[in-house]
Amino acid sequence: MALIVQKFGGTSVGTVERIRNVARRVAKWKAAGHDVVVVPSAMAGETNRLIALAKEIQPNPDPRELDVVASTGEQVSIGLLSMALMELGVRAKSYTGWQVKFLTDSAYTRARIVSIDEERIRADLKQGCVVVVAGFQGVDQAGNITTLGRGGSDTSAVALAAALKADECQIYTDVDGVYTTDPRIVPGARRLRTITFEEMLEMASVGSKVLQIRSVEFAGKYRVPTRVLSSLTDPLLPVETEARSGTLITFEEDPHMAMEKAVISGVAAQRDEAKITVHSVPDKPGIAYAILGPIADAHIEVDVIVQNVSHDGMTDLSFTVARADLAKALKLLREQVQPHIQCRDVTGEERIAKISIVGMGMRSHAGIAAKMFRTLAEEGINIEMISTSEIKITVVVDEKYTELAVRVLHKAFELEQE
Amino acid sequence: MALIVQKFGGTSVGTVERIRNVARRVAKWKAAGHDVVVVPSAMAGETNRLIALAKEIQPNPDPRELDVVASTGEQVSIGLLSMALMELGVRAKSYTGWQVKFLTDSAYTRARIVSIDEERIRADLKQGCVVVVAGFQGVDQAGNITTLGRGGSDTSAVALAAALKADECQIYTDVDGVYTTDPRIVPGARRLRTITFEEMLEMASVGSKVLQIRSVEFAGKYRVPTRVLSSLTDPLLPVETEARSGTLITFEEDPHMAMEKAVISGVAAQRDEAKITVHSVPDKPGIAYAILGPIADAHIEVDVIVQNVSHDGMTDLSFTVARADLAKALKLLREQVQPHIQCRDVTGEERIAKISIVGMGMRSHAGIAAKMFRTLAEEGINIEMISTSEIKITVVVDEKYTELAVRVLHKAFELEQE
């Protein structure tokens, strides 16, 4: 008998019939003898509807009031899901964020969880109840309603699993796990049965949208065994089968898990990126800050940053930004930064993509980077930028090569074979 | 400078544009120097939508979970209205029922208010804020969400006005006050500038749908000066004009108000009633309970009850029920009651109406009842039942006479003249 936290996304509770299916799935786990806590998102489209209403009234909605409005979506879901469970003869009880309570800071619309008081949940579990908790929302010290920002329900579920010391946090979603790469690009892409938390973090940061990066961080920090699995399967699939489905996020320290791992776990691609180069700036202390500080102040997120060795005291600094931010970033650099730093030019390139390979195995295997570069070179794909971390190598290439690069890397690292 | 609580119904906040109009109206009162607390209902249709969703999942929804779901409607309204006020440059802050807090008992879907902690509201008012409070909802001692039942927002507003010792509670609705009778029946019906709380209570009990009877009771208990006025006028109508509009509920003890009053304040009609007569039952103790007990157990509401003097130890007992309950009540009486009480027959009459005249003045004026009966007799309207209270006389007549009865009584008591 285990304690399991199950999170269901907005699509999974998007209609009455789907809510019934979620209830059937939950009831099945409960009937198998497990204690179950469920965290549903708002019904699909509901949060967007509420935010649109707010923006119609106040184009730049007051964050406190926006959270009051936006948090109602999950509140409706917990009530409805509890009813659906009762209709199946399962005892169920719902809690909002403030009832649990999920104490957060006061950063409306993007609050951080401070603590979770799980007493009432434990008491209800002891009574044989399935407990249904609203994700995405909390309450600050002063009693104001807060929300955790988009994708916050994943974070709520993982945090709750951590607080309850649950045996597993199951994130039900519309994909059936984490793949070696995007199956739309490589039909032979393979579902990973396990992935380490570090790999998952890197995958999330380079475009794998399976889990919010914040919830992965939480899972890592509190070592919550977290499983990504499909909500589209038959809700009455045997528990034993479902328990082995999807992808389990593990922790490297588990030697058994580590031994099983291939060198590389996956290939990720991220489009909608753009590259900015500041040409021939004096290579002196403070220059990177002089360029990137104003970018950060303008709330433009910068990803890969590369600075080459200097020639004659001059260097080039390149970095990537979201394509939607390119025009704004260029304008800012040309008008506010260029006059002060004596660079030769600021240029932007709109059509680039980031291709990453991720794997714990590369820590102990030499030559992974070389193999990646050679594979791309053999296909005539020019590498514009390179950035590496301990378990990830990212290259920036012309966007038109995205699919080709993913396919040849997937093949070169033999990801189709288990 | 006064402290005013303003309540706006679902139609008044039914669209973004209407919410803006409510904000303009509130801002106007604030600009005139008043402290304003606003209690909006859920946007029109929203509560019904939520309840329908719940019933789709659970035909007989769990009351605790139904309140979790249904209370979100008002939560959305308070956020949106606060935003609309800010957009006009007015400082505003919203509170849900549990934030205020409105402490209630645990009778989900029809909770009663136990106490209101108005500290935070006072503090915000002092800061110059307009405070926007969710009506209809509260929280019980254990922290569960409760709702006050349909029309509960009126009760919330009046109760809040009582707790804050507000100078006036203004209930904005889609009629512009309380009339001497239904203007659709009598075009010359006149708006009452004032009505006593007792009269309002009687009017509410006989079909005037202007205010929920429960909120009237609250107004009476705590002597909250409550004004019913229109939300359909120009929101920028001068405050001085609006302050004198509608109908103010007063308390008889105010001698100035009492002196102004006519003998009769209004004529009310209620259709959709049916009459049941239990013929020739033995006139002995316990017989009324034997008949009406099972009716109450079946949750059928009984209104006018009349028992005539007995002849030869036998009597007839008649009472009215809602027309929709007639068949059920007759079946129950014939199958479960008749076998035990030795009555001759149980009959039902479907097409009746209740006509009432209401007025504090009848306490001190003799002959009011006689005048009412004579007026009806002169028109050939047969009176089937009579029931009286201190300030109300109700007669039951054939439904086809409804309009005629209302018109002639309105004229006979000279209600068209101020």
C-alpha cells in the first residue's frame, strides 16, 4: 500500500465525461489499496477565459485581483472531481489552496511555495478519503490568494508529494512519457522508462514541454519519485500495468538506475530562437554586464551566451533570445548600449534553432561532443554557437536543419535501441 | 460623509460593460466623499452554469462540494469589479467570504451567518479603499466553504451593513423600488418612498420578489436602513438624486415615518397556488398534525391554513400549497393519511390565487377587512379562504379574478394617491 499523489492537466478534466474518467482512474488506484491525493488543473480553457475577462476590464490586470479571479478555475475542478468520485462510491473531500494550506510568498501570479500544512490531508486519508487538492494556488501570510503561474499545478503536485513524503507523484498528461526525441520528427523515437532528474531538467530547459522546469526542480530538491504518464489510456487499465507505464524521474545516486543508462538519453530541439551578436567590443571587465544587464532589466530572457577569445583586445559576444524578443532587444542594444560600449555593430539572426543532446552518461564518456560535431558536419550542417554543461551539449544551427540534425543525432547515438 | 454598503445583482454585473457601469456608479459615491463597501453577485447565469455542471456529474450533488463550486461565481465578480474600479483610478480591494470572514454554521447550500469579522474592511476603508466583498458565501468553524442559498447576496449585504453599522444598505436591482402593487396589473401603481420593515416582510411573503425574505428579516433584526433602487439608471446620475430614489425600508418606531403612512401600503397577488381540502374529519386534538405532519415530512410547503368551526363533531381543513406540489400532496394524503383519519374526501383545486393587502396602518384602523371583503363582493369575486395577520389580510380567490381583485383593491384603498 503506497501513498500516491496524482496530477491531472486541464485537458484531462476538460469535460464532464473526462472528469468521470479521471474519477474512474483514481477510484481504481484507491480500490487497489493505495492512499490517493489528486491535484486537478482547471478545466481546459477556463484559466484563459478568466484571464481574458480580466484583461477586457483592465488591460494590465492588478495582480492581486487577477489571482482572485484565476484561482477559481481549479476550485471548480476540485468540487466536480470530488462529486464524480462520490458518484462512484468513493469517499472524497476537496481542499482549496488556502484550506490545505499552501503558504506562499506574496508574489502574485508567480508565487513561490513556502510551506504546506498537510495535517488535514493526512487525517482525511486515515479516514479512507481520496483527497482532492486545488493546484496552482496558495495563500500568503496575510491571507491573500496567490497563484503559482502557468504550469503551477505540476509544482503543486510535486510539492505536495514532497510534504506528504509520498511514494510517487504521478503526472498524468497527454503524452505517455518522455521520449528520446520528438516522435513527430523521428518516428523511431523511444519512450524512456526512466530519466534522471538532472537529465529531465536539461530536457525541460531545451524545449521538451512534458514537465514545467519548476516542478522538475522541486522533484529534484525533495527527491520526489515523479512519473509522467498518459491520461489517454483506458482508465480501467490494470493498476500493475499503469504503475509501470510512462517515464519515471529518478535520482542518479540510485546505482541500479545509473547502470542501466545509455550514454545519451535524448535529443531535444528548440525553435523560435534568435541570435544576437555584438561585434568587436573591447574585451575588458564588465563588458558582458554592460550588454546583458539592460537586456535583463527589460525582462528579456537570454539563453545560450558565447564569447570568443579576443583579438587585439576586441571580442564578439553572441547570445540567443526568444524570437519574439529579437526586435525589442536589438532596438534596446542599438539605442541604449551601443553608444556607451564602442562596439562595431549589433546584428540579429532570426532563423536559428537550438539542438541539444542530454545524458548523464556523457559525464564519464569522452568524445561525445566530438561525435556530435562530426555527425552534424557530415551532413553539412554548420554550427553557429556551442554551449555545454556537464550533461548537455547545445549547438545553435540554421533553423532549416532542425529535423535533419535531430534525426542524424538520434541515429548516431543509437537512441532507437533500448 | 456616510458609510454605505451597495449590493449589485447578477444582471447588474452580467457583462464586462455592466461591470464597468457598476464601477462608475460606485466611484461616483466614493467621489462624493462616502465610504463604500460593494457586494456583487455572480455574473448572471454563472451560478446556474456551475450548478448544472455539478448536477451533470452528480444528480444530487454533495452539498459541501457544491458550495466549493458554486462560490466561485462571486469570487470572479469581486476580482473583476475591483479591477474595473482601479481602471477608474479608485483604490479597491476584494475579499472572499473566508477572507472577511463571514463565519456561518455548517449547513451547506443554506448556511446561516453566525458572525462577521469586519476588521480588515474597516482598515481598508480608512486607507481610502473601496472594499469589494463576495456575497452569498462564508466559511464554517472548521474552515469549510459554505453558501447562504439563493438570494444570499442580499443577506450578505444587509448583514455586512449591520456589522459595519453602515448608514445605509443599498440594494441595486432591476426594479426601481417597491410598488403599491404590480405595475403590470395596475398601470397607476405607485412607488413607495418608504415601507416599514414589517410591511416589507409581509409583501415578500406574498409574492413581491423585490427582496429575499431572509434579507428583510436581517434588516429588521439589526435595524439596517435598507434601500431598494434601480441599477438601470444612468450610472452618473447625481448622488443627491440617487440617494432619494427607490424605496427605503424603515422602522415603525420612527414617528415621522409612521405619520406619513397610509392605512394600506400595497396589494400583492400570488398565483401558482393550489388549495387542498380535507372534508369532514373528526374535530379532535391532533387531527391537524395528522394531516399536515406527513406533508411537512415530504418537504411540501404549506401556506394559508384554515379550519372552520365544526358541525356534529366534524370539520373541514383547507390549506394552500405551491401548484407544482399539488399532485404529490394529494397522492400522499389519499394513500397515507386518509386511511387513518376517517375523512370523507380529499379534494384539490388547482386554479386559485392569493390576494393580500398589507399595511401598518390597519393596526389602528377598524374596518379594513370589511372594506376589502365588500370591495371584492361588489365585483362578484367569491372569497374561498381568509387568513389574517396583524398587518396583512390574505384572501384566496379563483385565479381568473387575480387582476380584477388587485385593481379594485388598489383603487378602493386609494393607493394611486400619495
